[in-house]
Amino acid sequence: MKSYQEGIAYQYLKQTKYDRSLSLKRDDLGPLPRPPAYKNYPEAPRTALPKPAFEKTESLWNILNQRRSRRRYTSKPISAETLASLLWATQGITLSRPEYQLRAAPSAGALYPVETYLSIHNVSDIRQGIYHFNVLDFALEEIAQGNLGEELTRSALDQAMVGSGAVLFVWTAIVLRAMWKYRNRCMRYIFMDAGHIAENLQLAATAMGLGCCPIGAFYDEEINKILKIDGEEETVIYLAAVGSRSSR
Ligand SMILES: Cc1cc2nc3c(=O)[nH]c(=O)nc-3n(C[C@H](O)[C@H](O)[C@H](O)COP(=O)(O)O)c2cc1C
């Protein structure tokens, strides 16, 4: 019988520990290319996002106390302002300097390897489809039209909340954005970054009275195909559904 230490999960943790007796790099990959800091789809039809609503909400302590993963939503649409507020909470630029920008959620080395896509099912004034979030311009870039909720649900092990929410957040990683610097340790940081982003989303959704559920179970390559990304340089890492909250 094999021991758990032989599994790739344990081996990954072990082989990517910082250790004073070893170099931080611990690999022989040589210099790695650094991809652009921002992704955009210049040819895609654009939807400008309204300014985030920044509604007055309950205290942070109450919001933390109320945060729950909620999987049932009503058919009530969410507004474009609400969607803008959610996006701002996840990846919005909160400090802008000519040479760099910082965002609402922290990121190892401020490298921001995580990209945001949306599958919009029920948002007022934004037609159904798959969109990429352009962080710098605070706009949506359309990748595909139509309601892809059912297809995404099938790709997420038939979890109904994927398609029944007003919007599905789909986060990908452009792995080299973190790997050129952090080498094999980068996957730790990428997943930590995604966790911060998803928690910001869940707290913002809670503050606005919406339901939200993070989702880690999905067939990666099926989702990559829906997003039209290659699964190599960029691959899906995490999802979250958001919808109007059902009392059930
Ligand atoms: C990394 C991660 C992946 C998750 N994946 C799923 C999922 O695929 N399906 C699901 O129903 N809930 C998923 N959840 C939600 C958890 O089930 C939930 O956080 C947990 O039951 C605790 O409940 P709470 O979030 O309401 O406190 C996930 C949560 C995290 C943090």
C-alpha cells in the first residue's frame, strides 16, 4: 500500500516549502517569460459597467456573521450596478499610480494572475452571455452570446446553483504571471489569491442581501472550452454563483 506522502498533493507541498538550506528557486527551468499584467479582448463587443453602487450596508461584523454559502436563488434579476459593485469588490482597482495599480483583494507580489469571467444569466440591461472582465477599463468584453448556464452546470458536476444564479463568476489563472517569479511555489499563491477574491465576493454579496456559493468541483477542460481559453497558459481554477437570495 502506498503512503499519502507519495501522492502529488503532499509532494507538491513538500517540494515547494521554502527551506533555508536550499535556494528559493529550487528548479532548473531557467529564466521564464513574464506575460502582460492585463488581459484584454480588443476585438470583443464591450459593455461599459456603471459605477459601483457603494450602498450603505450593515457593519462588517454583522456581514461576517451572516456570510453563508447559499445555493438557492430566486428568478429576480440583479442590477448592473450591483454586478459592478461585486466586480469592484473582487478585482477593482483601489490605488492607481502611473507605473502600477493595486486592487481590492491582495495578490502575492501584486502580480494578479487571476482573471475574471462571467456567465450572465439574469442581470438587468446586460444580455446573457460569457464575458471577460477588463480590470483596467472596468468594462465587460463579450466572448459568447446566450445563456450558457445549463452547459456550465453540467461541467460543474450538475450543481444546479451554477445555472440558477443571476451570474456565475469564473476565475482563471494565467500561471506564468506568478510562475516567472515564484517558480513552482506559484500555485500556492495563485490559489491563495483566488481565495481572497472569492471571499471578497461572498462578503460583498452578503452585504447586498444576495446569495453566493463558491464552487471548486468542475471538469476543468470543459469550462476552459466554454471560455475559449487553452487550459495551458490559462486555466480555470474556481467558480462562484451569485443570485437573488431565496428564503428557502
Ligand atoms: C474551495 C471551496 C470549494 C467549494 N466548492 C463547493 C462546491 O463545489 N459545491 C458546493 O456546494 N459548495 C462548495 N463550497 C462551499 C462549502 O461547502 C461551504 O463553504 C462549507 O460547507 C461551509 O459553509 P459556509 O460557507 O456556509 O460557512 C466550496 C467552498 C470552498 C472554500
